[in-house]
Amino acid sequence: MPITDAVVTLPGPWTHRTVSANGTRYHVAEAGDGPLVLFLHGFPEFWWAWRHQLRSFVAAGYRAVAADLRGYGGSDHPPRGYDLPSLGEDVAALVRALGSPDAVIVGHDWGGLVGWTCAATHPKLVRRLVPVSTPHPRRLRQSLGRHQTQLRASGNALAFQVPWAPERKLRADDAAEVGRLLHAWASPGWPDDETADTYRAAFQIGNTPFCALEYYRWAVRSIPRPDGRRYAATMSRPIDVPVLQIHGSADPLVLASSAQGSGQFVTAPYRWRLLEGVGHFPHEEDPQRFDDTVLAWLDDPEPDR
């Protein structure tokens, strides 16, 4: 039986709806009133990655919105548009479509790269930025060029460049590879079977494997092309919004040493927080510590001065 996007409209203290932005329909889960906090997931997840935050941030007085990125979950799955400049425009348009003058953007993995991009290109729309397990794109490029350990850790990005075979592998056996990657990149004990099964089911919607891999393919293939050079030039602009960068000390995919140093690209107040014993998914592996860290920073007025 084909899997439909009904598997991502999971119940909880939130409302599901579709929002049109930048020519794309986005599925979002939202709850609460107050200043907007927009949550952007990474690979291989969907909006549900922020289920803990949709509760805790609402309790703290925020309007929390978690979106499925382009090509994931209940959002549109177009054949193109998976370059970071387009994705940054998507998020800027999404903030406007949600009726807010700006938003705190909390992005994990690819969601973090999109957040960095949006902060560089639309700083007035980003009140504050929280990149999770994600270096600034220029810092990531530095790390890949200088450190063999990070290059080896990023081997999957190179493997994803092969056409069609990675899609088949990710979809095979009810997306068993998705569960394997979640376990490999997290600290021991996460995810449990129910959580892994939820992500495996969502990854089988439509052409999600192809769309998800197009993010990686653009990132690698664009490097020598004019569009890649234009993006690199764009990201040379200093990030002039307050940044809280969170990373897990046990992240085997993006090494903490590779992420640290992103502050050199930020001119606004910048903080680095390393969560000990946590892997690539801090917001899910240790949601209490993650939420306490972010909410305390949001309550501090100093970064806005």
C-alpha cells in the first residue's frame, strides 16, 4: 500500500495546516501565541523532530511552528529548488506567510544551513538564529578542505552523488537505512523503535528520497559552478543577527571541532554551547537540556542590544 502524507499529520497539542510560500505549499504544525519561533528539521527527518519543542516553547509563551522542508513530509515535492539560495527564499517567504514581521529560526542539520542562509540574505526577517549541529557554510567548507577526519565523516554526502542507487537504498526494506543512519549518528539509546519507525514511514512518502538527496547533490556539484560561487560570495556577508550555536560533543557526522569557529562569520552577539554526551540530534536526544539552553538565551535581552 502506498504511503501518503497522512503519516505526518500526527496528533498532539498543535494544529496542522498548509501554507503557500515562494510558489511552494508547506505543511506546518503550529501551536501557541506570541513571538514566532520557526523550527526547520534536517535529514532524514520531518517536522515531528520538534514535537518536544512545540510543547515547551508554547509553555514559555512563544508561537511555535515546525515546517516540513521542501521535498519532505506533507510539503510539496517539486523536481527542483533544493539549492540553498532557493531554500533561504522559501523560509523568508514562509515567515511572511505566517503573518509575522520576523522570527527566531531554529534549524537542525540542513534546516540549520537554510537558517544561516536566510540570516545572511534576509537579516530583518530573522530576529535570532539557533543553528543546531550545523556550522556556518563557510566554516563547513573550511573544515572539509583542511581536516581529513571531517571529510571522512561526511562520506555519505559523496556517496549520495551517485544517481538513483542511493534513492533505492534509502527506500528499501521500508526505509531501513533511515533507521540505521539515525542510530549511527545519535548517542547510544536513541532513537527507540517507535521513533525510528515514524521517520522511516515519513521518508517513503512520494519521491522524498530523491528530494532529500538533491540537497546534497546541489551542495557538492555547485562548488565549481557559477551558482555555487555566487552562493559562496553571498555567505561572505557577516551574519548580523544574534546567534546561539548548539552542538553535541558526540556528533559523529559533523564534528564539534568543525562547527566551532563559526563565530568568525557573525558580527552580532554570538554564543557557542556544546552539549556533552549528545550526538547529532540534541533536540531529540536530550530535549530538556536543549530547551532549557535555548529558552534561557531567548530570555536574555543582551544579544538584542
